[in-house]
Amino acid sequence: MAGSRNAESGDTSASRSAEEMCLAARSRNGWPLAAGPPTRSRCPGPHQLDDDVVPVEAVARSRRDAFEEFITGIGFPRQRVWWDDPSGFAEAVTASGPLMNIVPLVGHGALRLARTGLADVHLDRADLERLAASLGKSLELGAFGMSSGLTYVPSKFARPEELVRLGRVLAEHGAMYTTHARATPGTEPFGEAIAVCRATGVKLQFSHVALNDPKMWKRAPEVVARFHAAADRGLDVRYDVYPYHASASALTQYLPGWLRESGETGIREQLSSGRLYDRAPRELSRGLFGAIPWD
């Protein structure tokens, strides 16, 4: 289910757009595609395009261990990261024998990790410009856009102005911004994503419209209306909904941010402290991501 009005009208323009992107990939800097004709089964829809962990940004050698741990921490099998640039990543994907077409997105988490690690730090203007330059380089080398995972460390530490700056880079390249938005109560996540689109003109794919907060139950029409209103103002906004009630991720995602910013080793070390061990469950008791009731 995707698009602003597509879900209700049955229009398949979102799927066609994804397929066209897959076809265009044949001429984009050697990104690997599955063998055979580009059928719909090989051209993912907007949901499958989203990816928080594709390290299109060059992975600093000094941070490779942290990046491998980051991938494992959000539920993927640990794997060795040997590449230094997008070409190396394309080579790694080709060697794996992909079964479907690949449309690579720059992982915002990978961008931040390469510059500042997992720490909760506010980027100053110089840091932000370096991040923007790295994103621009990756887009020039064939990436189709950027994905953010704003419930994960370190992406969750990004302030709105950081997302807007990167959104401008994406818009300049005609690239897309796809976001796993913050898991905050109410309509705040939708507002933040649409605000980035409005401020920069970037193409937005919102992943996913999941109304986990009980206060938002039965308010889906209100949420959809926000996307409709944005589209009516001329913004290129789309969204998707996964077709099941449950959700899945690594358990570490639900730990407080301060506990996760030092990685798995840091989690173990901090929880060995009685004071911090008591603090963690106290904060967890406030609910999912500090606000949404667990039950």
C-alpha cells in the first residue's frame, strides 16, 4: 500500500515508479541486477526499497567493527565489511548472487557512524557539511537516495536541521528520502517527515504508517489526510503499510539511547553498574521508546 491517494483508488503508479527505477539501474555505475527480464517480482515496491544499513558511504577502516556491530544490532547476521567505497559495495553485492534487483540507498546511520560513531552528538556546521558532501558523493556514484532509521542509534540522535540539510542534497540530485520515522506519540513522526519534504522539495517515502500508540488507533484517516494535504500542495510524498499486525526488530532497538551509543560492549559494561542497571528498567517502564505503552 503506497502513495498519497493510490491506496484508496487502486492506482498502481507507485509500483510502476519502482519498476522504472529498477530498469534505470541498469545504467547506473554497475549496480547488480538479477538475471532475466525485469518482472514485477524482481522489481521491489516502495517498502522493499527502504534500507537502513546499505553502507554506500565509504566505511572508515577505524569504524568497521562498529559498523559490523551496528548491522548485527538491528537483526542482520554479522558480516565482514571489507569495502571502502560504493564500487566495492556493488562488487560485494554482485558476489553474493542477488535474487532480485538492487536499488541502493545511502544509510543515514552509516553516514553518521562514519563521521561521529554511535555517540549522541550534535553535529556542528562543519560536521554537517562533511556529512552532506559524503552523501552527495555517494549519490554521484549511483545511490538512488538516502534512508534514515530514526529509532536506531545513531540516526535517532539527528536533529531536524540535519535531516533538512541532507534532504536538500537529495533534492539537488533528484534522489529520494525514505524514512523509518521516530517512534514518538501522536502525529509527530508524520509531521517531521513531511516538514523535511516541504523544506527541501525532496521526494519522500514514509516507512511505515504503523500506529503503535493506542492513542492513534482508529485515527488512520487523519494520518492519511496529512499525506493527501501534502500531495495537494504539490509535494511528492508516499507511504507504505506492512500487511500484518506484528512487528519485528532487534531487542536492542527498545533500549534507551544512552545505553546503546557505546555498542554491545558498552551495553554490557554499563549494565554491570548497579546504578545504571536500575536506571535502564526504570526508563523502559515508561513505555516503548519512552512513551508508547508496552501493553
